[in-house]
Amino acid sequence: MNPKKIITVFGATGAQGGGLVRAILEDRDGPFAVRAVTRDASSNAARALAAAGAEVVVADLGDEAAVSRAMQGAHGAYCVTFFWAHFSPERELAEARTMARAARAAGLEHVVWSTLEDTRRWMSLDDPRMPTLMGRYKVPHFDAKGEADQFFRDAGVPTTFLLTSFYWDNLIHFGSGPRAGADGTLEFVLPMGAAKLPGIAAEDIGRCAHGIFRRGAELAGRTVGIAGEHLTGAEMAVALTRALGREVRHLDVPPEVYRGFGFPGADDLGNMFQFKRDFNADFCAARSVERSRSLNPRLQDFAQWLGANAARIPLD
Ligand SMILES: NC(=O)c1ccc[n+]([C@@H]2O[C@H](COP(=O)([O-])OP(=O)(O)OC[C@H]3O[C@@H](n4cnc5c(N)ncnc54)[C@H](OP(=O)(O)O)[C@@H]3O)[C@@H](O)[C@H]2O)c1
């Protein structure tokens, strides 16, 4: 029998879950073993996790029986949903409900739920400052996660509510990197004026989650926000200029312009950036860099992340 406590990790082949799987495997003398959940155990990513020492199991979040099996015998679970794979807050709600119910049925001792603010607590749906989207949301991919917190409370599962931050990796994978403007100078679009954006290296999210599981009961029932650094768009542009060796300037388009950019989810992201700008003090206060570093001593700041990743940012 494995004397270690099993942590079931959803999204194990992705950004957040992958960081947690690697953090647990690297902590060889630590208390945890990892059970990595994938929909396809034959994928390269899943096979790489198995080769590195993870137990790999198959489950789709749409299949409650499979989710329950993935949690059987485990000590804890990392629960995350995947808005950008389907753009449906209702689906995120259903999948979070499934994980919360399965966690209760499995008698888990600790869940870390990857959540975000329900922005409707700051701005009611009839507030004209930003449009209501999909009928009942201001920022759909935030609000559904925040709404889903209640499923974990109702299930009575000891849960830590992990408020994540903007991944700097979006500059590589999500089209958020600098682009050449009309005069050829690189422009970094961030519609937040002089407000600060809490950001994080995606890999550090899983490492912080690992720190939360290690702290255990002390953090159950608590909300923990994490970030590697809080920076304005202008400060990010300075760091990008230094790392890329090319001038990058911050382009502060208004959120209403950003909402009209036309790519899928532009309205959701425009509202998100406006929320982060207009409620900046609350948003930043919820994400202490010092506390994040106490959970994850390897926590990177933006310059460190750029030092390792700037060459991967597409610039054309
Ligand atoms: N980008 C940001 O800046 C940012 C910031 C904060 C929060 N978030 C949130 O992060 C969440 C996504 O997390 P992530 O970035 O870690 O995801 P990701 O890197 O896209 O990884 C998703 C992984 O989850 C698995 N998956 C997808 N659909 C699944 C399903 N139905 N059932 C089971 N597994 C499924 C896939 O693995 P298999 O193919 O192996 O099954 C995939 O590798 C989103 O909800 C987003 O709102 C993003």
C-alpha cells in the first residue's frame, strides 16, 4: 500500500494542474502521491506524467461516476474548470457541482478549488458601467467560478478557495503578447489605465497549491489569493522592453473598445479588465505576493519569468 496521501489532480495535463503534478513529484520525500486525471491516457502529455511517476487515470468532468472513481481513496483533490475550452459558465457550474459532490462522496479531507471573484458582488447586473453578458453575468468566466464556491461549502468538504491571477504565459499562448503598431513599435495592450495587474507564472499556481496541501487543515475553509507580482501596463512594457531588447509601449485602450475587438471572449475579457481596473484595491489586496511566496518559495516575479520565457513570446 502506498503510505503517501493521494492528491487527485484535474487538468493534470494543463497549466494549473500540470504545475501541481510536477510540484508533488519533485517533492520526493513529501507526504503526497499524485493521481493525474486526463481524458486520454494515451496522449503525449499524459504519458509524460506517467513516465515521471504519476498515477494516471481517465475521467471527463461531464461524467460524475468517473470523477468519483478518480477521487476514491484520495486524501485531497485539485479542482479546476476549463472555461476557454467551451465558453460556457453553465458548464463550469455543472462541472464544479460534480466535483464537489464527488469529493463529499469520497470523504476527501482537503480540496483546493481554483476559483475567481464573483464580480456581481461588486457590480449588480443592472449596473450600466459594463454590459451584462450571457443573461446573468458581468464576467462570465469569473462569476461562474465564484458562484460555484457555494457547491463546495454546501458539500461540507474542507476546501481552500484559491484565487488565481492572470498567467504571464498568456503572452505566449493566448495572443496577449506585444504586437507591432502602425509605426512598427511593439505595443502591449492592457485596458487597465494605471491600475496594477496581479500576474503569475502559470507553473507557480500549482506550486502554490502544493504549498496549500502541505499546510493542510489550517487553510481549509479559507480563501487564498496568489500572484507573483502586481504591475501596471507601463511597468510590464518596461520589463518587456528590457527582456526583448526592443522597445515595447503600453497601449491603454478603453475596455469598451477592447470588448469590441471581435475575437471569441473579447467582451468577457473587456469586462474582466474593467473589473480589475475599477476595483483594483480589492483585487490586488486579495492576492498577496508575500503570502504566495510563503506557500511557494520558488515564486517568480515578471522579470524572472521573462528571463526564462521571453524568447517564446511570438512578436509578429
Ligand atoms: N489564462 C489565465 O490567465 C487564467 C488565469 C486565471 C484562471 N484561469 C482559468 O484557468 C482555467 C483553465 O485552467 P488551465 O489553464 O490549467 O487549463 P489548460 O491548461 O487549458 O488545461 C486543461 C486540461 O484539462 C483537461 N480537460 C479539459 N476539459 C476537460 C474535461 N471536460 N474533463 C476533464 N479534463 C478536461 C485537458 O486535459 P486532457 O486533454 O488530458 O483531458 C487539458 O489539458 C480556466 O477556467 C480559466 O478561466 C486562467
